[in-house]
Amino acid sequence: MAPLRIDVHAHLWTAGYLDRLEHPGKTGTGTQRGIGADATEADLERRFALMDRAGTDLQVLCVAPQSPHLAGESDAVAPAGAANESYAQLVARFPERFRAFAALPLPHADAALQELTRAFDDLGAVGVGVTTTVLGRALADPLFHPVYEELDRRGAVLYIHPAGEGAASALITGHDMTWMVGAPVEDTVAVMHLILAGIPARYPRMRILASHLGGALPLLPRRLDDHLAFESPGTPERPSVAVRRLWYDTVSHVHPPALAAAAASFGADRLVLGTDFPYEDGEVFLRAVDHTTDSGLTPEEATMILDTNAADLLGLSAP
């Protein structure tokens, strides 16, 4: 496959979309405005300039954590549909720059399946994006299994991003660590929910993509295996096996030892480039890409992570 540098972890939401989320009462959208994540001409021009400097061909857009996960079904359906239509328009306008993970109106499984079908069949989505929990429900909740069955049938991507709730722990949120500590904790816990429930093995064609190198997971496979017998004896397979069924984006805030640990634990073939734009911006954005080549990996491993793994994961090819 020809090299195709794809950034799988990039945010974009319009002011209109955030307005739709606020109307039914979603909080926290104010901090996401005016940070370069909109689709204004100025924001897009600046985004594309950074992509060019980093040598990045495509970004896969996702609305998480500003996801349409709302208690009221109609409240969730409207912004999910609007987000996916907006993304489809951007992809059509800039096919050499963008692809998109679809938003789903969870926790409403039937409505989510309808939107999933429309997003893939009519709007050209390359996967779906969800948060690590949905209104307090773990992703392993049986409520979501019909969605996984359909993704498995399609061989499609489930992209998981932190919800920004500090793993529902006041010890995190009450001490100003919601994102610096809470986000990787959420990544770790969400993947473990799926592994302990046997989801990766039950739906082997569904391609699960976790954010931030899977949180703490690169450090834990042996510990997880050793604790199964007394803590979770019903787990269908060893976590050290299950973690290699997933893929992980490289967002680590440019910390080479973290990337090296993930490659050693999961294999470089399970890692795909992510930048977390616009939260990693400017020079940090550039380093989010080029630090891959000076993190102690072999040139072959770095090339896989930067230029071939994501295209294979998403079923894309260079024009």
C-alpha cells in the first residue's frame, strides 16, 4: 500500500453543533469554542497549514467528547444527524483532507443503529466514535451489543475517546485532574470493561481503536494476566492476548517512552498516528507526528505507525 499519513485523532465541531447540544442541557461546550476546532475558513486554513507542515495527508474527524449522548432520544438524534451531515459535506468539499467517524445518538440503541446505517451507506463515514462511558453506562453494557454486532458485520471501526468525566471519581474531578489524569484512566477502564466482557473476541471483525495509547494499558498486560484467577476468573481470554486485538492512537503529548512501551506491549502494527488537534497545536502538533521517528523505534516500525497502519485499519488507499 502506498504511504498515506492519516491522523485518526482530530476534533472538529461547529458553533451550530455545540448550540444543538446546549439546547437540551449539555454543559461544558463553552470551553470548546474559539479554540481552532470550528469549520470557519480561518480555522480550516490554519488546520491545513499545520497538516502540510507535518506532512499529514488526512484527518479523521470526531465530535467526541462533545458527543450527542443525551437522555432524550429526540434530543440525541437531531445533533447526531446534523454532525454527520456536516462531516459528510466537509469530506465532499475536502476529500484530500478529511474523513469522519460518525456520531451516534446513544444510549438509544435502535436510533443509533439507524444513524449508523445512514452514516455508512449514505454519508461515507469510516467508523463511529463514542466516549468511554455513555451517561454512566460502561461500553460493555449489553444495551450496546446490537451496535457492535452491526460494526462487526461491516468490519468497521469503533473509535473510543474519553468522556471527560474523570472516571466518575471525585478524587480526580475534585482535584483539578479531569483531563490530565482522568482521561487516560477512562481510556484504561473502558478498554478493560470490553476485555473482561469478552467483546473483542466476540466481535473480532469490529476494529476497536482506543485513544491515548490505551491509557495505562502498555504497562499492565502481565499484571492483568496475573490477577485474573482471583479477581476476574470468568474473563474469556488473557488480557495480554485481548489487547493485541485492538488498535491505539499515538497521542501521548510527545512522550517517547510511552510510545516505545506501547509498541513493545501491543506491537507497532497496532499503533496509528493521532495528534489530538487542536489540543496539541503549533509546534506540539508537529512533534506529535515527528517524535515517532526518534522514540527508539526501528525505521520500519515508525513508517508503519505514520504511513500504513491507519490506512489499513480504515480501508483507505492513497489516490
